[in-house]
Amino acid sequence: MNTATLSTISLVISLCSIGLASAEDLIFDGESLKGWKALNMSYWSVEDGAITGESTLENPCTSNQFLVWQGGDVADFELKLRFRVTGNGCNSGIQFRSKIRPDGLAVGYQADIYESGPYLGGVCDEIHTRKGHELLTRNGQKTVINASGKRTTTDFELNATMKPPGEWNDYHITAKGQHIILRINGVKCSELIDQEKEHFDLKGILGLQLRSGKPMKVQFKDIFLKRL
């Protein structure tokens, strides 16, 4: 068996170990921001082999910023990535099935990132036309929203937690139709079934958030997307 064959087998085994079977599912090359764009690119770079969003005293973030994947809309999909964040309450998120307004702000579902509490691993409704910024289901809960908007929630036994500062965390998002499941570090932390008429989103952009406010840094790497 030659070296090229061994390398191919090693790559397949590596991808299968995280639940994906094709190298084409890797949507960040680890070296550049090719295939990713934001209205203001001054906040975004590649550092430590990761997409890095950073605000500073010299370059403050006064409104939420979103780096959007240019590979087209996502509908039913699985997304797996690693993230770490410091500063500003560790407040960030992964935007999906969303729209980008002309001012660069995102509208739609967000898999939330926060230092702890209900927002970490919750599904947030980012600046939606219905009620504005809203937490649809929180860390440790399953929420069913019926066609009229009524919510029914049940609690899980476990909540998601972040690893110590500086360590990488795993995020896993699964979206099939009106059913969304979020997992952080292997723990199913929230589940949403959104059936509300004229509200649920079945298709839209995929993006990464840098939150407005105090200086912070958020990093994302090993970003794998599988369309279902």
C-alpha cells in the first residue's frame, strides 16, 4: 500500500470520527477567509488556524457583526465546529437559516454562545420581525411552539457547560425541517420544534457572530457542514 493510499484512508477515518464522510464538507480551510465575508472585515482574521472575530478599544464593536459563509443557503443540515471565546461575557453565536440585512445585521435563528446560563446552547431568535431578539428555547430544555405560537417546554437532565478559558468547545447543530437540536461538548442542551405560522425559517445563510459591547475575541475552527 503506497503513501498516497494511506493518507486517503487516514483522512476518511478522521472525518468519520466526527460523523462526516467527505472532505468537501470542510467549509473553512484553516488558513484564509476565502469563502467568508462580512460587511466590515476589519474585525475578522485567521489566527491559530481559526476564524477569529475580535473587537478592541481601538476598534470597538458597536453593533453585532456577522461573518457569512458564501457557499449558499442552508436548509436541512448538520454543522460541527470547535469554538473558544474570551471577554464580553463570552457572548457570541452561530447564525443559521437566516437573512442578512443591508446594514449587516442578521435576522433569524442563532445557536447561542454565552459564558453560562440559559443562553449557552439555546436557540435564539436574532432580531426577528415577530418580537425582536428572543430566546426560543434555553439551555437544558425542549420547546415546542405550535402553529398559533403557544409554547410547551420540558426539562432535560443535563445542561451544557463551557470548558475552562482557553480550551476549545464542540458545537453540533442539527436542523431537519422544523426540528432543531443543539449539542455542546457532547451534551444535548436544547431542542426546538418551531411550527408557528409565518415565523419558522427553513432556509437561509450560515454565519458567525461577533457581539457588540466590551472588547472580546471569538474563534471558530474545524468547521464541517453536511447537507441532509
